[in-house]
Amino acid sequence: MYRALFFKEWKDKLSLWAFGAGLLVFALLAAAGWPGAKDHRDLVAGVILVLYFPAMGLLLGASAFEAEFRNDAWAYLLSRPVGKGGVWTVKYLALLSMLAALWLVFAGFMGTVPGLRAIVQGLRLPVAFRAEISFLPWSLLLSLLFFTAGFSLSFLSRKGSTVLFAALLAGLALAFVAYGEATVVLGFLRDEWFDEAQWLHAFRWGLAFMGAALAAASILTFVRADFSQPRKKAAAFAKHAVPLLVAAVLITAVWTALLPRAGQMSISLSRGAGGEAYIDAFPGGLYVYEPARDKVRRIAPSGFLNWLTGLSSSSFNAGKKILFSKIERGKSPYGAVNLWIMDADGSDKRRLLGAGLPPADPRSRLSASSYVLSRDTGRIAFLDEEARDKPVKGRPPLWSMNADGTGLVNHPLDSAVFENRKEYRLFLLPWTAAGDGILLCQWSSDSAKPSKMWLADLKSGKFRILLESFGLGWAIAPSPDGRWLAVAMKTMEGSVPHLAVAIIDLNTLEIRRIDVPGERNISRPRWNPDSGRLAFFVRRESPKGSGAYVLTVVSVPDGKILSAKEMTAVESTGDLYGLDWLRDGNRLVFSDPRGDRCLKILASDLGEEKRIPFPVTPSGAQTPFAIMTSGDTVLAVDTNANRLWRLDLRTERWKKIY
Amino acid sequence: MSELLRIERLSKNFGRRSVLRDFHLTIESGRVYGLLGRSGEGKTTLARILMGVIPADGGTIHYKSRRITFGASDYKREFGYVPEDPFFYDGLTVRGLLALNARFYPRWDAKRAAADLERFGLEPKAKIATLSRGTKLKLELVAALAAAPELLILDDPTSGLDVPTRRDFLRDIIRELAASGTTILFATHLVHELERVVERLLILHGGCLILDEDFDAVKGRHQASLEDIFTSLVSGDGK
Amino acid sequence: MIRVDTTSFVPIYEQIKTEIVRLVAAGVLKPDAPLPSIRDLATEILVNPNTVARAYRELEREGLISTRQGSGSFVSADARADVDEERKAHLGRIFDASIAEAGTFGLGPEDILKLFKERLRVAGGGGRKGGRHE
């Protein structure tokens, strides 16, 4: 008999469904075939998802008891030997199946009409880093929510318009409550970085719980109430709905509060000045890899190194001290970045900048966007975040202080450094060896303008340009022994580009150029452990048009190119993070996650010595396997799953260590 | 005669109006019970409560010694119900409605339904919405009887219909009685049909039964027509 | 054939009984004649079959009819005799009433007899031979 009731629903509402389906097909054809602007097609597809499906859900749900209100057929139905709960459920499922049928029509079109799927999947609203609202699943959820709202209220009134209006209000109100709850619980009750992805997750669950509460109130009322008395029905519904909705709110709050803390949003590797491998897991904390125990040890919570500079080792010094920044609650919703210092083993943490300091201390109002420890770990230079991009009157952005926070000095900045500040970003590079000057990079975001490296003499306050290069930025590497700074350079002579690696002696500030054949750019150079060699990728023009990648090794003392090997384009996607030296200083290892899906060990002539396959198959757009050697191991980060693997080079076995 | 239905202390209010109040009734199987009551005084309410369409506010109902709650539905398989106003889905055809109805009753006799349709001259393909009131009544009866109910509840179904139709209806009831000995609760405010068939007379007034007696005894005692008996009792100056 | 008057104070089953008796007395229902089934009679005169059943039961107890299982009810063979008695008593009552009535008009027994014979002659045209109907 439930089957009979199920199909009866279809027969009753067939005309409504057909109308909806016709409308949908028409709109889909328009979305797929509209000649001309893609924007129009996007608009139609967007309207289908955002407006049509929730509205159809609402209509279908609200029409649930329409046939029963005509002629008092509800008395017929309720006088039959069938459970009222069963009646409600069968109706719900039947109408839900009608909504699902519309979705199937949609899916059918998506699957068969080329281009439509791309349009639909492209409909996304980025909310924040790694959080975005993808229209399709949200449309599904909202259509289900409004359907449930409409259905839950449909037996309360014989006037369709009343039900529609009330259900629309209910749906919007519930969404509003879920929204507020997610914000309150995540924003205030959990004291941590506000993760939009988590917020969306909480919001979704809030909607689901509220919808379920509404449905539960509806079925309870239907089963118990006197159908013939509208006011009593409504009162009974309210009596059921209020406690259930309150319960839903509480359950959502608890559920949200118990959500596992956001998974690591990122893991990156940095080499300490003593050669140790540091793992920066955000927001998990700072870890060091201990080869002896083959384990990672946490040395600081929720910190991240200033990855903007790409010069992680500027924060370390001879393994003695680590300068790091930590995000804490602050004025902006993203928090404030506060500077800390600690010993390399994680002990003796001290706050150097930020709101946690006594308000009278001028350091409490500063935060560092870029920071560097001097070689002897005695002094710190930093750029004030607020003033970095625009000058604060009377307060230039460059500061220095002692490593214990004393001796705060504000250094005047050459106005030339600030020219066209909209086009440049400033960040700090290592101190000079003598500790009296700081290198400062003025990086141009406009590829037509060169970036400049300045030397700021802190004693005299004078600035001079050391280097000018196109694309200065990522391609800067200090040597392990702290003496040199390698800078990948690109200069233009007329319209002819020239590539070179500049070696800056941090003691004497002399600059040596090692010319490198190539036209496009040089990737981040890697020093080998004894600071004698550099390895990097050179991107050259090629007849293929996309450019050729040449892995090049140069010897620093004599400035000669030792070996060069052309790599495939796929292999060279590892140019940023996938290349490192082995302990012997001779051989290289690089990661090829896309092509051969393995680590490749290269001999000193860059010939392939060995291949070691990856433990998992990486996928996705982000750089999958960043690597760093540490002793006889290679650490590799699976940036998609945010896991850290360790490869033992002797046994060639992988182990997941984080 | 066994006790089929026992209603005790039944009460039902609509707003402040108390329609049924401390209502007691015991129905024995195989007999015809006539429930007289003025319009709007609770006959339909009682029928709906018995059929589980609306809940009572208080009291208990036992069918075959088993307690019936608002949520129970199995017992309805043995009940037939012809309401005051026809209440079928108007979008169905005659055949469609009977097919739907059949799914609810395990004892449904499709052959009998078909035979009854023919006897009443009902066109299976006709749309219910197009039928006259009298025809709908016939359909109601067909639907109710084809399920072979133990108890047939008639809630003033013939009011507003012409005399020949009412006669036809009565005839069909009598045929059913003769054939199956169905227990009947016949609620009405029209006394004339009732007089011919009622065995036990019930008069509903002020929310409960002011009379619950065998009809012959009542008639003998009052020596008046049922109409007069009813009028006098309900007007308050009864004997 | 059988009529009941619902407005009468006489219970319906009594009325049915009386009607059947009348029919037997009038010779319309002869001995061993079948009676309509309870169902048929109930449907025809529109009364509760239980009522008909009760009338039949009592008639059977009084010996006027007998029921054979599976075949239905029949007028008893000796129903007539009882009915004759009943009829005589019934007609006697009617004649007594007429005689008394005539007496109030001052008619003596001989006048009554003469009048009676004249009425018989007038009525002789219709009646048993099934002739003209009025």
C-alpha cells in the first residue's frame, strides 16, 4: 500500500514536475547553447543552481498535502488502515524522488552536453585560502533544505501561498541561525585560527541539523495532532518545533566545537643554519627532524616562518637560535603576527614583538612582516608589517634590536626604496657578516620593472643598490656556512636577456657573477653542504615554445659550470621545492611526482643513478612532493594530504612520520 | 452477541466548545445501532474519532478488547466508513479509487466491488470529480463494503439526497445486513430511514448519550413515532 | 404484499407477523407455500433483516410456519386450521361490531339479514372468482 501511495504522489504532482522539468531543460539548453558571451552562460547556470533548484524544492515540498486539502481527502487518507507516520514518510520520499529526478535531468545534461560541466564546475565563490563555496553541492543542500522546510509546513494550511511564504521564511531563518552559530562557535568559543573551510563545514552541518529538526517536528505533529483544527495544528507544531530546533542548535554547537582542529593547511620544510631539517606545519607548529630518533619533535606551537622571503635560514643561526613568528589574536580577523625568539631546541621562548608585551613598550605595537637574525645571533632586523607597504608618518619600516628585545632602533629608509611602493614588496635578506648592515630586497611585482637589492648601512644610514635583476625574489639562497649569498639574476641588455648567478660575499660585500646560458629565468639555487657548489634549473627558450629546463651545477670558487642536463618539462616542475643535495655534496636528488613518480638520484655528472618510487601517488595541482635531505634521509612533503614522509636512502624504505 | 466496541469516558473539545463529554457506548456485534443527534452535535466527531481521523481529548476505546489509540491503524482494516460528505481524491477515476483503496485492505473483494459497481450503474472510468453527490455516496458504499468490514460506520451519509436515493441506500444496507450480519453504527439526524432498520436506539445530546435502549422497548414505552420521541427528548421535555 | 407502517406504535416485527397471518387467512398464502426469504423480504419492504428474522422465529414458535434447513421457510400444513380459528374470531369481532352499529340505527335482526344479503349480491360480481376489480 505504501507503493500505491508513492506512485499516487507522482500522479498527483506530475503536472508540477513536468512544468519544472520543462523549465529546467529550457534553461539548461540556454546555458549550454547561448551564443556569445560566456558570462551569459555562467549567469544562466548560476541562476539554475542558486535560484531554480531551491525554489523547485520549496514548491514540491509545499505542495505535499494539496490534494488532501481538496474535498477533505485527508479524512479519507487518515481513516485508512495505514500508519500516519508511514503516510508522512512515503509522501516525503515520493516528493523527494521527484526533486531527485530533476537533479538527474540536470546531471544528464551535465554529462552529455560538452562545455556545460565545465561551466557548472567553474561556478565557485572563493571565500578564503583553501575555502570556497562550490555552487553545485551547495545548491543540492539548499534545495534539500527548502524542500524539507516546505514539506514540513505543508500540512498546516490549505492555502498554498501561506505555506510557501512560511516555508521560505523558515528556510531563510534557519540558514541565518546556522550561519550565526558557525560564526559564534568557531569565532569565539574556539580560540584558534579561524578556518573558513571549517566554518563552511559547520554551517553545512548546522543547516542539516536544523532541517532535520523541522522534519522531526513535522512528522511528530502530523502523527499526533488534530488535522481538522488549523490553529491547534499550528500550535502543536510550534510546541514540537521549538524544543527540537533548540536541540538542533545545541547539537550543532557541540558538533562544531568538537570538530577536529583543521588539518594542517600547509607543511613546509626549511633548513636550519646547522643543516637541520625544520618542518613548519601550519597551524600545527614548528618541528625539527631528529635523524637519530627518526622522529619529528615539536619545538614551538602554531608558528610559521616567514615564507614570503623564501629565506628560511635567515631565521636561524648556527643552530643556536630560532626567530619565528606566531599568529595570535589581534585586530584583524586573521590575527596578528607576533615575533618570538627561542633556542634551537625549543627552550627559552621569548616574545619580542606584539600585543602580549606591556602596552607601554613600543614593541607591543609592532609586528614583523620580514625578519632576520644576524650571524652571531646578537641582533635582529625586521620590517614593520604596517609600514612595509606604505609609510607611517615618523615611523619608517626598518627596525633593529638586540636578540633579547633591548636596543630597539628605528632606521630611516632611503626614499628611493619607497618609490612606487604599490609595485614593490620589501623583504629582508641576511645581515652582513660584520653585523653592521642589512640586505633588503625591493621586489617588483611588475615583470617589466627590475627588482633591486639594497644594502642598508645601519651605522651611517646610507643605502646603496647592490644588484638589479628581473625576477629577484625566490631565487636567493644563503650558503650553509653563512658566508655567501647566491642570487639568481636576469638582466636585460636592450631586449636581450642575460642570466647569471651572483655570489655576494657577506664579509666584504664583493659580488661575483657567474654567467649562465639561458633566456628566461633561473630557479632557486641550492648550495651543497660544503658551500662549494650550487644547483639550479635554468629555463631557456626552445623551439617548442614552452621552454627547456636545464639542470645546472656550478662550482662557486672558480665560477665554472660543472654539469648541465636538459630535463623534461614534467621533471622540472620540481624546480621550486623538489631539488636537494645529498650529504656527500656530490650527488643530487630530485622529485618527479608527475612524470615517473619517483625520486631520482643523480650522480655528479647528472646522470641518473637510481630511482626510488614514491609511497603514494600524488595528485592535484599543488606541488606534490617537496623534499629536503637530512643526513642519509630524504624528507618529502605530500602537500595534498599534508603528510610528511621520510625515505631512508640506505634501505630505500619510506615511512610516514607526520 | 459479543462485545465489539467499548467506548468509555470519551471527550472532545473544539476550542471552548465541548462536543463530546463523558461519552459511553458499548456496541455488540451483529446489531444495527442508530445514533440520533442534531446537526453539529457530535456525530461526525464521534465517527472521526472511531476512525482515527482526529484524536479524542480523553477516554478510552476498546475494539475486541484491545485498546485503540490514535496512532493505531490495523484495527481500521475491519472498519468501514461512509462519511457525511464524500471525501475521495477528486483527481482519481472510480476504478482508480477502488484500486487505491484495495491496497489498504487485505480482505478486499475485487469481484464484489466490480459487481456492486455494475449493480449501481457506476462507470469505472468516470472521474470522481464529475459524479453527483448521490453517485459518490454509492461509490462510498461500494468501497466500504468490498472490504468486508466487521463494523460499518455511517455518518449521516444520506442527508441532502432525494428520497429515492435514500431508499436505494437503505436497500443496499439491508442487503449487506442480510448477507453478512455486519454491525452497523448509523448516525443520522433523519429519522425516517432509521426507523426501519434500527435495533438499538442511541440519542446523542449535550455531548453524551441520553438514551441507549432497544428500539422496540422505547417505542413501546413512548407509544410515539421515532420522530416525536427524538424531538421530545432532545427538546428537554421528554418523559 | 406485506406493508409495514413505521409511524405505528406497533413494533415492526409484530406488524410483519400480523400481515403474514392475514395473508394465510385470506388464502393468499396456502399451506406448504414458501415464504420469501428473510433477505428478500427485508430488502423488499426495507426493514432490518433481524426484524424479519424475529417475526419468522416467533411465527415458527407459534406453529404457523416451519423452517427447513437449506430450503427456507414455509407455511405450515396445519396453518390453515389455526388460521381458520383466528380468522373466525377476527371476522366474528368485525360482525359483532357491525351488528352493534346497526342496532344503534334501530335495525332489527331481520332487517340486518336482509341488508346483508343485498350487500352480498352487490359484492358477488367481484371476489373469489377474481372478476372485476374496483
